[in-house]
Amino acid sequence: MLMAPGLAFFYGGMVRVKSALNMLMMSVISLAVVSVLWVFYGYTLAFGDDLGGVGLLGNFDHLGMKGIGPDTLTGKGGIPVLAFAFFQLMFAVLTPALMSGALADRVKFTAWTLFIALWVTVVYFPIAHWVWQSGGWLYKLGVIDFAGGTAVHINAGIGGLAAVLVVGKRIGFKKDPMRPHSLPLVVIGAALLWFGWFGFNAGSELAADGTAANMAFNTQIATAAAMIGWLAYERVRHGAFTTLGAASGAVAGLVAITPSGAAVNAWGALLIGVVAGAICSWAVSLKFKFGYDDSLDVVGVHLVGGVIGTLLVGVLATGGAAGLTQLGKQAAGAFSVMAYSFVVSWLLAKLVDKTIGFRASEEDEVTGLDMTQHAESAYDYSGVGGAAVQRSTVPAADPTAAAANPKVDA
């Protein structure tokens, strides 16, 4: 759960002042919407027994959490189902929130809220079933995705791209600077994400054992290596080590190790991290080449990082899991999720756009979404400037001396 506000800070600091609160709200609203839908039907669609034996969707046995109480246990380790359901809920919350960064600065809050409700229903819940439920077709195929390279990051990255293509570019894209308004907020957000990711990754083992320890250790190693890889590329390409680059590189490493960390050793984690950091740093520039306005680089970091981590399992996994056969399975998982999520996300974005309108008006966008969508602003400047200018309390120098030496009264 810490990752949701962490993401809000990370994204919120990257946008301009006039839309900072809107960006926070686009992340935080997912906590509310998805949590409610999870009770109604989300959990059973994702983790119910397979519907019809085809591996596409869970059945409806647990609608409204029917049949699940405090004493209902899972098959693995006797964990209460409610604990597992709560843990998995946070994956469902975070995934659509990740997409929000792609659409920053230009969509109506009501439209975004409706979109994520539809999106988790027909995109996330089915794909989670494919990947993590024993009856899911990718699970049965043998795709290794320990904590969400396909279901979370590839899914969110390609879904965000599809929505961007429907909504269009921000006013001033490629012309105005659109620089982050608060890099300290970005670093705070990245730190919270990094910390929360240990629960995200190691917690997916559902036990405090060697696999969880390996995943936690590799999460740290890959993230550190990715930060270095991103900064090294940035230094060579742009001539500077930036704070934004350090934070973004860390997130790229976290993304890439998510599917693979339990299947590789420390050297594998280092390689995955540095490769993801460098390639994702390069990939964020693709939006300028191809002309899609992915505001906060969801495609470059989450889609590209997720693909890197998912595919490298087939190359670097230990214990005989690596090889061309496994690489083929990993590719099948990555690209099937990509294809389904892109098509359905595009259709859902079109549906929202044609019904209630997805994009904010030009006037609202120029004014800023904080005031037009939420009637608030992130910062109060009313006390800044004006007549009440703070004066020095140091006694004035002798006027005669000041006239002789103007520097005296500085």
C-alpha cells in the first residue's frame, strides 16, 4: 500500500505546478475504486477457480467474497485467504495507477476514474488470472513471472500507450519545457517505491524462506545497478548525472527485477539491473521520435523494463530454468499480454472518449487541472511578494560613509 502514495509523490513531483494535485489524485483514487471492485468481483475473477477450464478467467464463486471468512485458508502454507486477497489487492491498485503518468496534465478526473474501473475489470483481472492462478493459461504454459513483469508492468505500460494514442498530446508538447516542478518530491516518491517494492517482490513468495530472501536481495542489487546504468547512459548521452535520472533508473531496476528476481542469482540481478537502466534511459526518448506524448515515461520505464526483465528470465535463470524453450515461453507471456492489453485498453479509452469525453478542455488544460478539476492548488503563493517585504534588522550604516563607499550599505 505504501507504493500507491509513493507513486503519487514520484509522479506528482514530475509534473508542472498547475497539475501537481491532479497527478496525486490520479494515483490515489485507484486505492478507492479498485478496493471496492475487488470485493464485488475482482478477487473471484482473478483468483477464483478457472471458468470453463480454458485458462482465461476465474469463476464467480466468490462474488462479494462469498465463502471466504477469517478461517478460510489457502493451499500454500495455510495462509488465510483474506491475507492473500489483501496482498493481491495492492497489485490490482498499483497497476492502473502506474498508467496515470502517461496521461498527466490533460484528462478529466471523472473520465480517468471511469476508465480505471473499466480497465481493471476487463484487462487487469483476466491477465492476473492468466499469470498467477494455477488454472491460467500462461501459468500452465510455464511462464515465470514471480511478481508482475507481465501482469503489472507490461500491462500498465502498453495500456498507457493505448490511452495516450486516443487522448492525444499535451498542448505545447515538444515546444514547452514541461520540467518537473519538485525533484525532492520525485526522490521521496522513488524512496517509498523502493522500500515498498520489497513487500511487492519478496512478499509474493507468501513465506519468509530462502526464495523470499533471494528475491529481496536481488531487488536491492538490481535497483542499485539500474541507477548506475541509467546515470552512465545519461552522462554519455547528455553530459550530466541528473536527480531525475537517478530516481527513474531506480524504478527501472525495480520493474525489471520484478518478474525475474526469484529465478536468478546476484550476478544475474546485477546484469538485469544495469541493462534495464541503460536501455530504459534510451527508451524514454522514443516518444519524441515517434510523436506519442507519454508524459512521465510509463512506456519507456514500465513497458520496456517489464519486457527486459521478463525475457531475461529465459537467459539468466539458475537451476536449469534458462534456455531457448523458457525464453520462448517468456516471449509468449510478454507479447500476448501486450497484444491483449493494447487492443482492449484502446477500445476502453475510445468508449470513454465517445461517451463522457476523456480529455479536459483546452482552457482547463492551460489553466491547470488542480483548479479546474479539484478547486485546489498544491502551493499557496498568496503571502509571497506584495508590499510586505522583509527588511533587514541590521542598523543602517553612517550615510556619509555609505556615500564614500557604496559597498558599506550592502
